[in-house]
Amino acid sequence: MEPDEEVVIRVENISKDFVLPHEKANSLKSLFTGAAKTRGKGKETQHALKDISFEIKKGEFFGIVGRNGSGKSTLLKILAGIYQPNAGKTYTKGKLVPFIELGVGFNAELTGRENVYLNGAMLGFTRQEVDSMYDDIVAFAELERFMDQKLKNYSSGMEVRLAFSMAVRADADILLIDEVLAVGDADFQRKCFNYFRKLKKNKKTIIFVTHDMNAVREYCDRALLIENNKILDIGKPEDIAQEYAQLFLDNDKSSDEDDGQTGHNKRWGTGDAKFSKVNVQQSGDKIIITTGISSRAAIERMIYGVHIFSTNGSELTATNNRMISAPDISDLAEGDEISLTWEMLNIFNDGKYFVTLTLVDSVGTVFDWDNEAASFIVKRPQRSTTPIMPPISVETQLVKKGERKDRSHD
Amino acid sequence: MHKLTQRYRYSIILLKQLVKTDFKLRYQGSTLGYIWSLLRPLLLFATLYFVFAVFLNIGRGIPHYPQYLLLGIVLWNYFAEVTGGSVAAIVGKGDLLRKINFPKYVIILAGSFSAFINLLLNFIVIGFFMAMGHIGLTWHALLIIPLVAELFIFSIAVAFFLSALFVRFRDVSYIWEVILQAAFYATPILYPLTRIPHRYAKVLILSPMAQIIQDARHSLITPHTQTIYQVYGGDRWIWAIPLGVTLLIAVLAAKYFRSRSKYFAEEV
């Protein structure tokens, strides 16, 4: 779908700083005493956005992605007119409705019905307008029996349903949607995504802030990647998603040295034999882990193993030289060194994985146990929710109506 | 006209809804509900009446002193409610400010309107007591309309200023509480102006609140009230001072509120 050429949002050289007083001068006393003592010293300027410029055309589904603290929420709030930029201009054409949060203005002490009118007013609807769509709102939220109860007696699910039911009525040309819409249970998510599809079909302009690269790939026409308060790139969702993943990879390298400090805690054992530096490479459809073992004492019947963990800590796979009947180097004399290369099929899905190496013997002595000795990141264009994605093929055979008889024989 | 309503459409919708919500929430859970709006000033009035009119007999020489006292209290209470209530109003809506962009003055306007509804209810009570006291109305009574307008403007101007200032300096609420208390006694509400030395009376009457209350009493209750006109020996131009003060505060407060309101969302 080609978006119209008409520009509905133009952002020109936006910069935003937040002045953070070290000790907030919000009492008059500190205004007088503080001003005299620490002139200019008590404040710190935090740059939230630096020189941001872009344009969004009518009917575009535009994604804004970035890591936590990159400035994307500040950008959204400036677009919504909640924050004022220190420099630069924004231009919007048409009615803009922000959804930084669902159910803005909801009051727990009011009934569901009263809250519909209150939130409706926040969205710019008159009483008469809310009257005319009241029944639809209630029906969509499936809360017919609860509208005269106070909101504080609602479950959080009911509250979100009511808020969402209001949000979909918003009559806007431009919608700003923060990732808040992407929370909730599976059923709610499905409703949200159906709503997104409908918006897209109706050629609404949507600006969508998220961490979810799947959503970016699926819905966005274009996306903007923001990092360190600056625009890193604007482009196709696929490219942006790749670059986003790259950010975490870069970050990993730079923080390796810090990890070295804490790594000692995660590593234990007698030290009679130890792994040397670990290296993980991806080549083709293979993951190759190379390391070495050097011994400081004679060791017999050693077992060296490798474990792969996901970021949430579940062990995805593990093996050792016994299990895979590796060539038998199991005894080491003092000062011996061996090199090891593990090779496995890369069946892992998009994401980050940790490698733990273990070196023990058959009676249970632990020489070296190196938790999260290394990590690797796998990037895949398509992603499913499972941690692994082994090559799976399927064969199909079409059985026509007339041939079914033959099959029923066997 | 159509363009004007279009421009302020969102503000009007919000204002209506906020006033309505405010009224719903105000007496929620109390058995007597709205009746408290009338009962509160009445009970305060009864206390002050017994202390000042019966025991201390301060009001001697003033015809209809109870009604005179009640009107003063009602007008002052309106001022205290609007200003005291709005000090923390912007900060109280901080959650909302960070989620959606809307005209901030609506918050103060809504607080002012719901207090105004209260004021109107209280005027019903005053009317009842006036009827009981056989106080006849003359054409002069119509002056109460511009006087209430002046009260509305003066109160909301102070409210705009305080609420915006409170966002940055949280001491304002305590300071204002003290000022309000002091101003209550510096305004001729409980005592007739004739009972204090003339040179002090000349200063006190210059405050818009004193001028409004005395003029209102003059027009509704009794011509024996000392208004600013009489204190200054029949100089019409003296009204320019309280009116000028009201206007000046209104303009400055509006300017200040406007310039600060852009930053409320990040400062609250």
C-alpha cells in the first residue's frame, strides 16, 4: 500500500533537555539559600533528544523503536504536545489523539457509566456524542451488567476492556500509540491487533512506539530507530529491526570488560584444570564454540561439557564428551593443554544465548565451572515464539474424494 | 461565533465534565450529600453569630446584623474555597497532565465553577434569611451582579497565580493558608468597619475583598454599611483602586499561568 504524499507530521530539528536539579529547589527556602550557595552547580542538564527531524505522510504506519532511555517516549510526548521542545518545531495536520495510556482520567470512585463520559470528554466527545455510542461501547467491552458499579470494584481486566472500548471510538486522523496497548492477555492482544489492522485499512496515520520487532515487521510501513537521543536510522521495518538487534550486540562487546569482573563469581572449581578463553562463532548453519583446557595437576577421566541457556535462564541443551563419545582424551598430565571445538547445528531462534562450560571428573570433582563463559546472538528474519527452530520440513499428500476408499483399507 | 465555539470546543466539553465530576465526588459517601453545601456555612454562621453578635455584641448599631454577617461569610468562603482549593489543583492532576495534552486553565476554571455553584446555593439561604428579616430589595440589589463578577474574577486570578506557583514551590500551600487566615481578620467580615480607627479602615477597605463584601452588604442588606465610597468621603474615583488591583492581578496571573502551563507536565 502506497501512502499518500501529503505530509501530516513534520518534525524539524527538535531538541529537548530536562533540567534536573540535584536537590529539587521546590521550597522557597532552597530558592533563596540554594541560589546564593550553588549557583549553576545544583543543576544538571539531561539531553533527552538531540536534533530530531523527520516527516510522516498521511496513512503511514510509522514505528518508533529504541532501547529504554533512548528518548522515544519523550519524542512521543512532544508529538502529543505534552512536552514542549527546547528547540525546533513540530507541525501536525488533522486531529491527533495520543494513547500514552488507556483510560486517561478514569476515576476509581465513579461508576463505569460516569467514567465513560469522563474519558469521552478527554477524547473530545460531547455528552450527546457519548450518548449515541454508549451502547456500543458497553457491548464491545462486554460489561453490560457492571456499568453502575464503581470502577474500584472492577478487575483490572474489566477496566482495560472498558478503556480499550473507549479508545477504539477515538475519532482521530493521527493516532499516537505507546506500547501500553500491547499489554494484556492473549485475547486482548488479538483485539488490539485487529484494531490496528482496521486502522491501517482506513488509512489512518499511526505512530507506534514499541520494543516488539515482530509488531514493527508486521504493521509498520516505515520505522525510526532512536539511540542515545538521536536518530540512528529511518527506513524499512526489516532493516530497522536488524539494526535494533545490532545495538544489543554492540552493547555486549563494550560491556564484556565489566562482565569480566563479575565473571569470577560465576566461575568456580578447584582450578586443577581450567578452560582458556572461549570463542563462539556462527558459520552457515553451525555454531562453533572453541576453547582450550590447561591443567595444573594430573587429571583422570575428566568430563568436559557445554550448556546453552536462554536469556530467561532456561537450559536449552547440554552435552559432554561422554554423551557424544568424543575421541578419548580424558587423562591429562600436569601442564598439558588441549584445544576443544564444539560444533552444533544452529537451531536457535532470534535472540541472545549464553554458553556455560563445565569441567568435572567421574567421581564428582569440579575443576572448573564457568557460568555464562560466553554468549552469542542469533538473528533471523522470521521469528516464532519458541526458543529453538530446528529445520522442520513437511510433506503433504492430497487425497481426493474418490481415492479415499483405497486409504480406508490400510 | 461558530468559529469561537469550535476553537474552545474541547475546553467546553472538558469543563462541563470536570465540574460535573467534581460535584459528584465532593459529597460522595456522605448521607446528607449536597445539603452540606448549605449546612456548612449555616453552622459556621451560627457559631460566629452567637460569639460576635450575642455575646460580644459587636454588631450593635447595624440593622440586620445576622444577615449582614452571613453575607460576608458566604462571600469570603467563596474566595477561600476557590483559592485554597486550587493551590494544589494542577499538581493534583499531574497524572493526567503527563498523559494527554489539554488546556490547563480548564482545571482551575472547573474548580472555580463548582465553588460558584456552591455560592449560588448559599445565596438561596441568604435570600431565605432576608425574607425572614423582612429586608426589602431595591433596585440597588442589582449591583450584586457586577460585584459577584468582580469576586469571580479576583478569586480565579489569585487561583491561577497560586496553582502555577505551587508547581515549582511547594511551600505556597502553607504560606497561603496563613495569609488566608490573616486576611480573614483584616477584612471587615465579623466586625463593622466603623469600630476600627478611621486611618486603618482607609487602608483595609482598599483590598478588593473588603470592597466587594461591603458593597454587597450595602446593596442587599442595609444602606448603613460603610462602603469604600463612604470611608473616603464620597470620592467616586476611589473605586478605581480595588478594581484596578483586581484587573492588574487578573492580567498578571493570566500571563504567568500561560507562560508556565507549557511546562506543567514535566515539572509536576
